[in-house]
Amino acid sequence: MKYLTLTLLLLSGCATVPQANLEANEKAKQFTAPKNGNSSVYIYENRGTDLVSSNNIYVNDKCVGQLNYSSFIQLELPAGDYIFGMESYQGENKIDVSLEANTIKVIKAHSAAGFSYFLTQVEDKDVSKAMDTIKKTPLVKPYECRK
């Protein structure tokens, strides 16, 4: 029993990602589009499994944070073209995303069998459903990445 408890403690520590404070979490979940020409980007993951991994998220090859099985990150970026990436056991997976001024963009992180991770843009028709999912998950601190 002692070994089982120790193993569970070690595994649960691997899935921990730094969470934002309550005020930032609540503000992000208001989903307010910027008015300064930037775009608000939400990247979320809601697997419900694979509790022992967290994955770094990249924008133009710069790590902007890490997600675990149930969390999201919110960034405000200038309008323009970006390459978003998510590390995986099979290397980093990337997608091209165009951000428009004063808008919200939602990106979903996926896991395939707990080994292959990839990102997809959420289609406009599905954004409200994604926002409902995001509201149930914690915001992680941006720019804190796993080495």
C-alpha cells in the first residue's frame, strides 16, 4: 500500500501545471474580444485521461505555456499569421493560424491514444461549445514551460 501511495503521488506531480490566480481565471472566462487591434487566443485541452503528462504550447517556436489533461491558456497577440505548436512524443506538431484584429480565436489540443498530440482550430460554429468547456477548466499561467 505504501508503494501504491508513493507511485500515485509521483504520477500526480507530473500532471501539475502552474495555474493562474483566481482573478485572471475569471477574467479570461468572460471571453471579451480585445479592442486594441489584438486577438485573444484560447488554447484548451479537455481529455479527461492521460493524467501524467503535460505538454508545452508554442507560438512561432516560443514556448507560451503548458497544458495538462484539463486546462486552458489565454494569450493576447497582435493580428497576423502565427505558427502554433504542441510538443508530442512524436515531436512538435504545428498548425498555421491567422489572427484578425479585435477577435477571439479558439484552438483545441487533442490527444490520440496518449502518445500523439496535435492542435486544431475550432470552427466558428463550434466556438460557443468550446467556451462552455473552457469555463469548466482552470487557466494556466502563460510563459511558464516545462524544460
